[in-house]
Amino acid sequence: MAAAVVRGGTDILSSVVQGQVEIHEPYGGVVPELASRDHVRSVSAVVEAALTQASVGSNELSAIAVTAGPGLIGSLLVGLSFGKALAYRLGIPMVGVHHLSGHLASAELADASLHAPYLGLLVSGGHTALYQIEADDPPRMLGETRDDAVGEAFDKVAKLLGLGFPGGPAVSAAAQLGKADAIRFPRPMLDRGGLDFSFSGLKTAVALEVERRAGQGALTESDIADIAASFEAAAIEVLVTRARQALRENGLERLCVVGGVAANRRLRDEIAKAAAEDGFESSFPPLELCTDNAAMIAAAGAQRLARGDRHGLDLNSFSRGSGPL
Ligand code: KG4
Ligand code: ZN
């Protein structure tokens, strides 16, 4: 659950993120029913905290932006209902935001000097996609994953290796101690054209390797580190290769990486190397803007409001795709 107060679409006055890691940790993944119940419990306090930290009274707000989807429907409904009620009580406009537009807006939120055109690489727990961003147009998707998202693959590999949840940071930390060339995992789809991704085959390859080694006795620390490092190397190589290809094919000179996996150290290092070799510019929002937060939703909402978009109380949340947005 998160709430933020943003001025003028770019100036973050407060950004409160209340995680749910302790709630879901015992289950090794997000339990939707527990997530929505926690949202009901915390929504008022989180919004209140965002206003207090910003030293802004609710009567000073000029609009409400709220995530309409995609995501877990129960949690989305809590935020949407609260946003509607607040906008109605204050008599101010409300605009629904697509979660991915929020992630893409985090690039411009982090760097006011960033101007289109650029390539957006969105890497999160639910999505892996490339977008061409042009001024005044909605983002144009160039390619996306055909199965798992890259963050989801990190989370599943963490589970296979017994590294806990959330998996991305844990796999990445274990990988630091291992050899990235210990096992040659597949680089799915790189032998094909197009800009799509696939990560489920890579995940299966990791599962088979874990099974094979476990069959020879318990996994050692060094097995875990080598598997983590080799998996990470394969996943990151796929992302970087596709991003380079998309920049080249579309004549773009700037890359922005957004979403939770943008926190990954190896991804940052490999993009920096590629940028030096190919001569493109690259930027990553700071970590607190890479992972899910409400400031990016406010920024995307401000862009929509500036385009004249408004939503009524009949707006509904949606779990997949682009819903009513
Ligand atoms: O964007 P995000 O906060 O939430 C959504 O999925 O929308 O992304 C969360 C994802 C999780 O899958 C998490 O494991 C991954 O980002 N992640 C990382 C790292 N930090 C977070 N993956 C790889 N390396 C990291 N350092
Ligand atoms: Zn996200």
C-alpha cells in the first residue's frame, strides 16, 4: 500500500510505501486475500501519513490519481474505492492510472531533464516489456514477455534455491558470491528475431539443475551461489541484448530502465558497458522510484490530467491488460 503527494507532476513532497513482506513471507509469495485485507486496514493511515509528511491538508489537493490496474483485483478495489471517496468528498477530479504508465513515468519523475524520444525497458515482478516513448503519444510497446516476467523468474529461482522472498535481491546477493560462467543456462529467444522475451524455459533449466545437484546430495553454499550467478547472467544478458537491439532498430539514443528489477546491480553494470560500446545514454531512476510506489502513479496521473483525461465514479479496477484505460 502506498500514497504520495506530488506537486506539478514532478515534485515529490512525500512518498509513503508500506510493504507487506512480513505478511506474505511465510507463504513464499503474495497471498491475494491477505494482501487486500491488509490494504483495507492500512489505507487511511498510509494516506494520512503521506499528507502529514508533505505538510499538506487534504483540502489543498487539486486531484487524485489512483491505480486502476492491472494487478490483484481485491487490493486495487480498496485503493480505487478510497480514491473515489476522497475525490468526491473534496470535489476534485480523479484519474485512473495504468500501473505500467506509472513505472514509465518514474523515469521523468527522477530526471526532469529527460525528454522523449527514448526507449523504456520495464522490468518488474509482473512485466517485462520494451516501449518507445514519444512526446505527446501514449507509450508504444515494441516487445514483451510471452510467459513469465523477469522479476517473477528471480522470485521463482529464489524459491528453488531456498533463498526466501522477495527473491530478486536475495538471488542477486547470492550471485555476488558465485561464478556467472559456472553453468551455461539458455538465453531464451535470443536466437530468434523480434523484440519479445521468454523466461519460463530459463526457470525450468534452473529447476532441472537444482534437481540434478540435489540428487547428488544437499546443495552447498557454493552450488547455490553458482546457480544464482549463472541464472542472473543469463536473464540479464537477454534483457541487455534486446534493449540494444530495440535502440538500434528504432534509431533511439537513450534508454531508461524502470520497474523493480532495475535495482539489480548486474543489470546496471551491463547496461553501462553496452552504453559505452554502442554510444547511447542510459538512466535508472533511484531505487525508491524503481520499486512500486505512489509518487510514480501521481506523476502519470498528472500527465493524464494535463491531456484533459478525467474519470467518473463508475471507473472500475481491472486485473489484466489495459482495462478501461
Ligand atoms: O516493480 P516492482 O516493485 O513490483 C511489480 O512487480 O510491479 O518489482 C518487483 C520485482 C520482484 O520480482 C523482485 O524480486 C524484483 O522486482 N527485484 C529484483 C531486485 N530487486 C527487486 N530483481 C533482481 N534483482 C534485484 N536487485
Ligand atoms: Zn510495479
